[in-house]
Amino acid sequence: MINEKEFYKNKFTSPHSWRWYFCFFEPFHLGLYKLYWLKRSLKKGSKILDLGCGGGWEYLGKNYETTGVDISEEAVEQAKKIYPNALVADLKELPFPDNTFDSVISLDIFGHILKENKDQVLSEIKRVLKPNGITVHYIETTRENNDLQKMFPDLYYKYFILEDGHFGLETPKETINRFSRQFQIIKTEGHAAIFSPIDDFNKRFNNEMEKASLKIFILVKLARFLKNRPYLRFLANCCLGILAKITNPFADINNSSGLFISAKKPPE
């Protein structure tokens, strides 16, 4: 078993910056789309809790009364520069009274929570939400039929699980079922069913898995070319986002490697 505090000590501590022109590209850019999906579920000025906040999101700090919590002291120190409130906390025991927040959110966190702890974290989310409060998440998932995991089990564990700490991956179906036991589901949407952000290919496939398929091979070559060309990479992510918009509705949600989910705290 890993020591979570040590494992995440210096991971994900960089803040997420915001540029005014991002709003024009959010619906299409594969990286920005996560924040776009989140924003559509939140009311400006809401009191929100950002779980596993890392270094914080500049946009959230500017537009909401945001409190961030993270297990990493280093990440929290960075988040304090963006959020009015940020503190070190275990997601299983949130240090807030009942009915505190209008919304509880997370981006890329639930895949890091061990399966045996997920229900307790959801209970804590439900507890600190105000009546009729909304919880909104982007959750890393595993595909129902994961060919890469079957073909390259050791490499899959190294690059998809161990590198970032994705020790609690579930399928989208499992994730939806878990949320529905405690919340009223408002909306779900699969993400990265066919196309993923360029940076993901540099991070996950720039290794022995490069030749797993022709699509991966081509996108890895493209990712290498764009690695040190930020403006071209931004444009490429927008193009891939448009392709994802076209293809995702036809893809099985359980073959997505990410899930957007929004849910409501049910009446007491």
C-alpha cells in the first residue's frame, strides 16, 4: 500500500492558469472542455468545494467562492495563491460542517481514490452539500473492454496506473451506479472515447505501446512533433476536440476513458 502523502507530495502542484481567450475555445479544446463542462453546472458566485484541488484553478478562484482541499501540503500552498481558502484534508473526513457548500466539484480525482474508500468520500460530499446542492466531476475511468490492458498489462500498470496514482479506476457504468446510490443523477457524458488530448499521448504512449494501433502510432508522432510548439498544440487539441464532438455520440460510454457526471443531493 502506498503512502498517499508521500506519493502525492510533489505531484499536481502546478496551478491551472486562465487566459481570457480560452472561453472561445472551451467547447472544442480537449483539455479546456473539462472546465467548460464544469462551468455549465455552476452558478457564478456559488460557494464551492474543490476536492483534490492540486495547485488550484485560476478561473474557479476568480468566479466562485472556492475552498480547495488536497492531501498534499505543497499543492495547498500553491492553491492558497488562487483560492481564498485552501487546506490539507483527507477526502474521507472533510473538515466542514453539514450543509456548507452550494456545489462540490472535482477534476481528475476519483480515479485516485481506492474503491473501498469511494462510498465514504461520496457520503462526505453529500453531508457538506446544502439541500439541493450539486456535485460535478470529471472522473478518470477504465474501458469495459480494455484491449491495451490485456495486450500490455505491465506497461498499462506502469503508465496508466502507477505513474499518476490511478489506483481506483472503475468503468463509467460502475461509476454511475456508485453515484446513483447516494445522489440523483442529472447528466453524464463520456469523454476520450476515441480521441484524447495531445499531451496524453506524449505521457501514456511515448513508450513500448506506441505501436499498439495505427491511430496511436500516428498520434504519438504528432504529439512528439507538437511537444515544444505550444500554439500548434493548442490548435491540434481544438481539432481533436471537434472530431471528438462528432464521434463521441456514437461511441459506447463504457469505452470512454473519462466520465463527466453531475448529480444532485436528494431531499432529506
